[in-house]
Amino acid sequence: MGVYVHIPFCAQKCNYCDFHSVVVGDEESFLAVADNYLLSLRQEALYYREKWGNRPLRTLFIGGGTPSLLPPDKLGAALLFLKETLPFSQEPEITMEANPHSLTLEGAEILRKAGVNRVSLGVQAFQDELLAVIGRIHRAGDVAGSVAALRGAGITNINLDLIFGLPGQTENDWAETLESALALQPSHLSCYGLILEEGTPLERWVSTGLLEVPSDDEQATMYERASSILKAAGYEHYEISNFCRPGFRSQHNLLYWKNEPFIGLGSGATGYVKGLRYKNAPDVQDYLATWKQGTPYYAESALVPLEQEMDETMMVGMRLLEGVKEAWFRRRYQVSYWDLYGEAIRDLLKRGLVDYSEGYLQVTERGLFLENQVSSAFLR
């Protein structure tokens, strides 16, 4: 069980991004909004402390946006408040997302002292021309310096986010990106296929023919290349898009893949508390006004019925390469997934998309490329 904190501020909106984010203006205005935002986060944390109770929280993930844009001392003070206010376990995994251009050794040291012990860097590619097309501010040469700064500050658990299927990206570009990432010896790598989200500049450019992305077959080859190269380098392929050195799985993301409860704090954040799945309104000014009143303002909220929770648990659980253990599911819900989804499972087995071995239902190599078909089979 954990906490997600959304920091929606960005220096520039990326061309592929549809996450809730706000481009910052002049420094004085930004700092004033940031101070009020961090105060509202504290008020929201107090509200959920009462709702959550004393169940131990084992992870904290600060995402965005670009959390590393905030002054490190202010963000660090907010983290210390959250750690003191909410019932965290003795040594929680505390991850912060960051962009390579926004990290310094001094800032990383402040955040480590506040408890940050894992950083996820938004690298995406190691070719400057590709970074420019997707609207990233940093350049490939910034990445090594950021990794060195983190290690110099004592933060050694580092993830690098990478994207394949970018406009103009070749298979050789992708292999070069993977090799460049491996040269930095990160503990974790996330390799995501580009999703052209409706309404983003990149989606418009591709749909109108201004840019061309690799074909589905080419992207499948890139995915296979990532799996082959990273596994050969000693990384465990433990989730469809994620690889790690042994012992360095993302504990926070495992909460999502096991459909566990979590508290979501911040403008646009989602959460899942005592059966209520909610999404905060994605508007910073509304968020600030809300917490002046002392109550949440949800854009969406719904109590999740048990049947839906079981469906969702199977859908997200099948993203894990180890699969879903039948005994674990039965212990959690007092029923076997064979009793609920037997027909769907037998169909997936017949089609070669899943395998059942030693009590685990898991995707096959073929199923990795048809993950949507596997997941949707459990939606009753």
C-alpha cells in the first residue's frame, strides 16, 4: 500500500503528453503557486490520514509533471511532513520522477536527506533529433551528468524511462538508446511503446501525415530487441514494459499491477481508498480553492464492486510476467479464478496467449504482443 503525489508543473509540455500538467511562468509567480500547492498537499494528507487509518504505507511516488522543478528544500520539507503525518513503514521506497536537465548534486542531496531513495529519469531517447521532435528540453549529453549527480548524493536506485516507436526512430536508433542506457548501469529500465494520445500535437502531426512513426511490425521488433538486449545484460523482465536488476522491482508500481489500495494526493491524482476509486479535478486553481475549504473535489469517483475489483485484479495482474498465482487470488477473494473465468482462460490457453504452470497463470511470448486481448478476456 502506498501514496502517489502529483506535481503538475513542467518547464515545457512534451508533444506526446496528455498527463495533467501546467507550464510554469516567471519564477516569482511559479514559487507563489508552488508554495500554495505544497500547503494544499499537506491539508489533503491530513484529510486522508483519517480515512486511511493505521495500515502501513510502504511506498511513496512523486510524479508529474516534473517534480524536480520545485525548489528541493521546499519539496523536501513537504516529503518530511508526509512521512511524519501518514503511517509509513520503517524504510519506505520513495521514488521521485525527474528530467535530466532539472537535477543538481546539491538538490539531489537535499532530497535524499528528506527520504528520496529512488529516482526515475525521463530519458526517452539518446538521439538529440528525436528528443527535439517529441518536445523534450534535455539532450542526450545531460543524462550521464544527472546519473552522476544522483549517485554522488547517495541515490543509487535509478530508473531510466525509454520510448520506442518515436517518429523517425529506426531499429538502430533504438538499439543505440538501449546500449547507451546500459552503459550508465541503472538498476531499472522502463521501455514503453509510444502511444499517440488524442489531442496531443504529436497525434495531430502523425494523423495529418506531417510525421511518420514506425509500423506495428517495426515496433514489435523494437520490443523484442529490448527484451533480448536487456535480458542478456542481466536484467529481469518482470512486467510487460519493465526490466530490473535482481531485487530492484518497482515496489510502488507493483501496487498498481496487484490492484492494491493507495492514496492519491495532488491536482489530477488518482487514488483507491477503502473501495473508493477517485480522480482529483485536474485544475491547479480548483485544487487550491478546494483545500481552502478542507474537502476534496473529485472529477470522478465511484465505489468499486467486488466483481469489478476481481476483474481489474486479473487484468492488471496479467501484465506481470510471473502472472497471477491462483492461491493468492483465492486467499484474497475466497474464490478461484478458474471458477470465475474458466471459459475465458481455456480460450486464452487454446490460442497460446497464456500458460498455466505451478499454480500461476501467465502470459506467453505471443501473449506479450497481444496484451490487450489477454486483459480484456477478464472483463466480465
